[in-house]
Amino acid sequence: MERQITPHLMVADVLARWPEVIPVFIHHRMACVGCSMAAFETLGDALSIYGLEAEAFFIQLEKAIQPCTLRQEEQ
């Protein structure tokens, strides 16, 4: 399955499109939720700023949106 969330997406766009990922950001103590810079930084930028390992983070994001994705595919 191809990933929907990639490092090139803007943080604000990801948070707006998939609000169910917000707890993942909070879990990692990322201040992206509500941050004015979220509109100007990619997920890749945020991972670099917070020193997080990309693969594990993206797996967590994909798991967070999985129930939503499955519902959309059923329609």
C-alpha cells in the first residue's frame, strides 16, 4: 500500500486533512499543533527539528489515519 502521508507534505495540511494524527504529534511533544510555522514547514522539516526517526513516525501517522482511510474506501 502506498503511503498517503509523505515527508514533503506541509504540517498544517496534514493536521487539517487528518486531525486524527494530532495525538501522534502530542505524544512526541511536537508543538506543531497550533504553531504558526506549521503552514511553512514540511513533515520532513519537523522531524529534523525534533530529531525524530522518520520511518517510525510515518508508521504511527498511517496507523492513526487507517480507520478513516478504510471507511472512505468502503464508500
